[in-house]
Amino acid sequence: MKKKKLNLRVLLTYGILAAVCVLVFVLIETGVASRQFKSLVVPLCVNMMLALSLNLIVGFLGELTLGHAGFMSVGAYAGCLLSVYLEGTMPMALRLPLVMLFGGLVAALFGLVIGIPVLRLKGDYLAIVTLAFGEIIRSIILNLDFTGGAAGINNVPRDIYRGSNYLIAFVLVFITLIVITNLVYSKQGRAITAIRDNRIAAESIGINITYYKLLAFVIAAFFAGVAGVLYGHNIGQLDANKFDYNRSIEILVIVVLGGMGSIPGSLIAAGLITVIPEVLRTFSDYRLLVYAIVLIAVMIINASPRMQALRARFSVRRLWKLIRGRRRKKEA
Amino acid sequence: MEKTQEQTPMLKVENLGISFGGLQAVDSFNIEVQKGQLYGLIGPNGAGKTTVFNLLTGVYKPTTGRILLDGEDLTGRSTTYIGRHGIARTFQNIRLFKNMSVLDNVKVGFEHQYPYTVAEGLLRLPRYYRQEKKMVEHGMELLEVFGLQDEASYLAANLPYGQQRKLEICRALATRPKLLLLDEPAAGMNPNETAELMDTILFVREHFQMTILLIEHDMHLVSGICEQLTVLNFGTVLAQGETARVLKNPDVITAYLGE
């Protein structure tokens, strides 16, 4: 019984996302979508991947990290540099998956190496140290020669340039979604959530805290890295300053807005956060002010008791029950 | 004296001690719990009972002494290792995984009994489905033993207090321990609930052939079900032996009631 409910929720998430992807595909291919809309598709997918992966750490493992953009930049630079090097030697269909995997793996490696000392810390301390990590990565990239220093890399192959080949981004979002969902609903995911809920109890029943924390950290870093590679191939250039702590905070805002530990929430919030600033362009100078007000309003409304009641009333589970109830009545 | 002398005790603790800075919290603590025994650890507040539990489960590392479980030396091992190798516990203030379902709480306890890998889980290979199915069956069996099967899909936080206590015992048993440590299981319970708890504890011992060491303040519970007692006072053993005899010991009465 319980399994059914769970599958329903997961399948619904997959289904809705697939429907949105198809809708976007139709809008773009029929020429209805504006250029601005088209250019937002890939950044939206990047944000979804970043939010899903950060949610694994913040929402499910229950640790606050402020250095997610750091992993993103490591992956972006590793993948994009390899892509520049390999361009022309092999077809794009082979090169892209290769460089994305490479970027993800390098980011995961960084996650592992940094995670081992850092995950001994908890709460605020971990947040501060990861914040520092992100900034250190940025200044290292700014001062290295092969990363182009402050000028960055400007010759990244524009495989997904301005929304062309955006289907690759859809595929990546789906892979991220499926892997994170599968992880959460497995014994490893249960162990990770158990650590969040009560570390001492988890330890006492034989859960290896360090192993599972590292697992969550490494997987999250991997997808942040892949998202970085996607980002680089979309705008065709990399600038280390784009991966500063503001970026990390932005990802965190998405996760918090969508609800910690909520996978569909992360996806919806990623959509909002990507689209709102563009919509607000009409306010020109007051854009950031309005953006902040909208954010605060959404947070307050979303957390208010009335909204919670409304959500419970229109929850998937309830609707499902209603539909089934009606069907039964008809049969009777 | 019906206990067989040649049997190795399930738990043997020799000369256990720990000091925090200058404070000797537990000093030369000795205990021997036979297989299948229900053993009580009592003492006034601050006597060091929970510290003993924390030493046994590796939360604190002892400064002196040895801990032997069924002949295996567990001294200085990590909490995770001890949790996997035969000692499970409950906590004085309930520590459930509150935002997880009742069934999931138990399933976390199976973690190392169903060893499918991360890759198998992520790719949803056949072994994942097979083992997850077994976990659900196994978990429901355990929940049924405690009459919690109807609450399996509830969040643990939404259970009433008495059932939360039961779920904690259930989760501890999920790790297939050799020794079960109960830290004040009757705390916050009314006499009816305590009576029910006593039945549960006796049932657990029968049904799982469990060895149980428990800390308790409720003398009714202690005298009702414990066969042997150790009394701690200021970190040292004050008295040890059969329950009825220990409770009549004038030193014990003095420790509890004063001169």
C-alpha cells in the first residue's frame, strides 16, 4: 500500500516534468516561443540540476553548505577545458557526454577530497568552511594560467548555444532527477535521512555516518559539476567570478524556497527563480528590490498555515483518493 | 545457583572506568550478564548509569577496563562497529527518526543485513527489488510483534508516546543484537503503561531469546522483572546480586533515602 503511494508521487513528478519538457519543445519548434524564452531554457535546466543536487545535502542529509557553486565551477572548468582540447577530434555526440562525465567526476573527486576533512564539522561550522572552499576555488582559478585567469575561457564549443540543442539539457535534468530520487528511496537514502533526523541514534544502530555523508556529498558534487559543464557549453565562456558565493546562495534560495527535502519543490522553485528576474526586467532599476519582495512574499505565503491547509486539501494523495472514490461509486 | 558455570557470559565488563577531566564518572565497574538474563542497573541521579551505557556502546572511550561481548573484545571500538556487532540500545529521551515513516525507522536498522550496493540502488537492478521486498516483509513482521503494523506508514513523530518507546525497541531489535540496552524505558509512563511495558520486555526476552540490561528508576518495574541488579552510586558499584537481596541491602536504602 505504502509503496503504491510513493510510486505515485514519484511517477507524477516524472510525468509533469516530461509534460513541461514536451510543451517547451512544442513552443520552441512551432516558433511561438520568443528568443528570450528560448535562451532561458538551458539556464533553467542548470538551476534545476544544481537545486536537486544541493537538496540532497541540505534537505536529506541535513547539512548546510554554502560552496555548491565551487563544485559547479570545478566541473565547468574541467569539462570545458577538455571540450576545447577535444574539439574537432571527435563528433559532438561523443564529445559532449564524455566531457560532461569528466566534469562531473572531477567535481566528485573534489567533493571527496574536501568532504573527508570538512564533514567532521557540523552546522554553522560546516557552512562557513564550505563558503571558504567556494571562495578559495574561485581565487585559485582566477590565478592559474591554464584556466585563463581573470579573462576566463572564451572558446568553449557552443554546442548548446542560446538554447539550440536544449534537448540535451532536458535529458540531463531527467538523469539527475532519476538518480537523486532513486538514491533517496533506497537503503542508502534512508541511512542519509536517518543521519539528518538523529545522528546519535543512527550511529547506535550501526550506520556509518562518515561514509553516508561522503556519499551524499560526492553525488551532489558530481551533478553540480555536470551542471557546470552544461552551463559552460551554453554561454560559450567561463568567468570564475560567475561562481562566487552569490551563486551558491542563489542555489540555496531555490532549495529553501522549494522546501528542504522536497524534490518536486526544488524543480518548481528553480523555475520561479530563473524566470522571475527576467519577468521583472520591466522594473529596470528596481528589479532587485522587487525580486527580494517577491521572494519574501512567496516564502511567507508558502509557509502560512492557510496555505498549508490549502495544499493539504489539494494534495496529490487526496485528489487520487477522490478520483478513486468516484470511480468506485460509479461501479456500484 | 542454577546458572551454568562453564558458559561464557554474554556481557562481561572488567574494571571499567572513565574520567572527565578531574571527575571520575565511573570507577572500577564490573558486571557479568548471562545469556538470556534480564539485568537491572539502578542508582540515584548522577550515579553514572547512562555513562556506563555510553561506554558500552562506544560513545565514550573508557580510560580503564575491558568490555567483552560474547567473548569478543569491544573496548575502544566505534559506536557504528558496536551497533553492527551485537549491542543495540534505546535512549532515555526517545531518539527516533521523526520525519521518517514507522516502517522506515525499522528498515534503517536492517542496513547492513541487506548489502545491495549504491549502484544497484541507483540503477534499480533486480537485487534492489528483491532485498527491498524482503526488508518490507521483515520490517512488517517486527512491527506486528509490537502491534505497530497498522501505523507502519505514519510518521514516527505522530505516534503516541508509548508506541514511540515500542518503536525504539523495535528498531534496536532490527539490528539483530546479542544484547539489548534499555535506558529508562518507563520514564514518563503512567502505571498502566508501565505494566504493559513490563509485559513487552518479558515478551521480547522470550520471543527473541534476548539478553537485556536496563536502567530504571521505577522500583516496581525493577523488582517485577529484573533477576539481577547492580546498584551504582557516585560512579562505583554499591551492591550487586539477586534483586530481592540487593533491594534489602542497607547501603542501597541509605543511598536512595539518605541516613
